[in-house]
Amino acid sequence: MSHSPPPLRHPVPTHPAYIPEPVSAPGSPDGYQRFSSSAGQGTPPGPGYHVPAYVPAPSVGQQQGQQGQGDFGAWGMNDATAQFGMQLGQSAVAAGQDYVQRNFGTMFAATSVKHHFNVSNSYVMNKLRLVLFPWLQKPAAWRRRVRRSETSQTAEWASPRDDINSPDLYIPAMALVTYILLCALYAGISKQFHTKILGEALSRGIAVLILDFAFVKLGCYFLNVADSASVIDIVAYGGYKFVGVIFVLVPSFLIHAPLINTLLFIYAFLANAFFLLRSLRSVVLPDASAQLVSSPNPTSTATIPPAARRRRVIFLFLEAISQFLYMGVLVRI
């Protein structure tokens, strides 16, 4: 006896034919809108219903209004607290800028830095000759030039482009970079190059500059040198020693003769010492032109007592002799 199979039954869908619209929520702070999946809230869509692809975004004014009302509320803050925090942050930034300007603005003013980089090709060549052969210049030619400012009509030092005796930052900066590259080259020739050599050479050069600057500044302070040179001038004078160091290092790569290298080092030291004696004289023992720059309308010419003058001359010689130690540290790479 044969049995017929049971009739097939199609599955009955268990999910609703439409997605009910959830309960409306307050507008989000970012201006997003909820898209509706039905023609009307709580009613199923009809046969010819079409769901739009997107809902037009509100205008810019509406977005700003919504953001202004709900931006901080979304983060749990009210408008008063948020505005107070913004005002406090702006006050802190303004106070920090004012502190930096009052304490460091006079040391590293942008106009002063630009003044020390105002050089020309002829100035660079003549300055290098002066640093390496300072005894070729006559004593009367070491005095710095003074000019009248175009804006305030006050006396100021001439730029390096117009005065070979004016200190600059271009030659010291380029000499420091060249010194670092020479240290890396020497390590490469010795097959001992490592990236840390660049950092060590830079740290050694900056440490020497800081020590030299501190010695000159402290000496001017204890000797009561009024209206001493600016920070940039002293750093520039101290940076010229790298020219003598390069003058010693370059021949040592080509000629492996200890005696010749020693003689070159002694010559570079004497040249740099003599150069500093002549250059720093305008700082430690200022003349009438230096007093005119520091005081545009001098009422009297200050006279340095003989005892104080003698102490300042000794300080100049100590600064010149200390270059032997600084340059000795730099050439040992």
C-alpha cells in the first residue's frame, strides 16, 4: 500500500513587513538627522512608497545654531563652564607669550638676528682672512662703525655687510656645521662612523660655546662692565674659533704629521686669541662710539679708573688664553 508524500508548505515570514519608527530623540549636537524607513510613523508603507536616498542637510546657519546650542552639552558641559575654560586657556597663552617676550625677547630679537645675518660674499671672504690672519689689519682699523637708524634716527652698529669688524652669525653657524661634518668624515675614514657621532660633535660644540659665553658674561658682571655687548655678539665672537679648528682639522686628513698638526694648532690658537683681544676690546674697554650706541644722548664721557682698566685688560688676556683649552677639546675628534 503506497502513501503519498505530504503537501509542501512555503515558509511563513516571521519578521514584520516594515520597521516601526522608534521614539523620536532630541537632535544630536552634530546636526545628524534620523532617516525614516516608513511613510508615516507607526503605519506600514504602501505599495507605491519610495524611500528617499537622503534627506537634505540643514543650511550653514542652522548647523551653527544647532552646534552653538548643543556642542558642549554633548560632552556634559554647559555653555558657561565651556566659555570659562576657553577664556582661562586664552589668558594662560597670553601670559606665556608675555613672559617669553619680556625675558627672552631682548636677547634674541628677530631684528637683531636678521642684523647678524646681513652679510655679503665679500664680507665673508674678508672676515675669514681677518680671523685667520688678524695681525695683517692695522690697530686703528679695528674700531666698529656707527650709523644712524633710518626709523628712529638713533645711533646703532653698522651691519656686517657694511663693517668687517661687526660680528655675524653666518660664519659661526656654517663653521659649526662644517665641524660636525668633518667629525663624521673622520669617523667614516676610520671605519667607526655611527649616527651618534653627529650628536656628540654638536653637543661638544654647543658646550664649548656655552662655557665661553658664561666666562665672558660673568667677567663683565664682576668687572662692572656697563652696557656690555648683547648675547648674540658674544656668541658670535665665540663661534669664530670653529674657523681655526677647521683650519687645523682639514690638513690633518691629508698630512699625517704630528709636528705639522701641532704647529697648525698653535698658529690657529694664537690667531684666534689675537682676534678676540682686538674684537672684545670694544666690549670690555668701550670707546666713545660704543658709549654713543649704548646712550644716544650722553651727558658726559665716563672714564675708567686705572685699577679697573688694569683688571679688564687681565680679563681679556685670560679670555684669549682660555681659547687654547676650548680649541684643544674641539680638535680631539
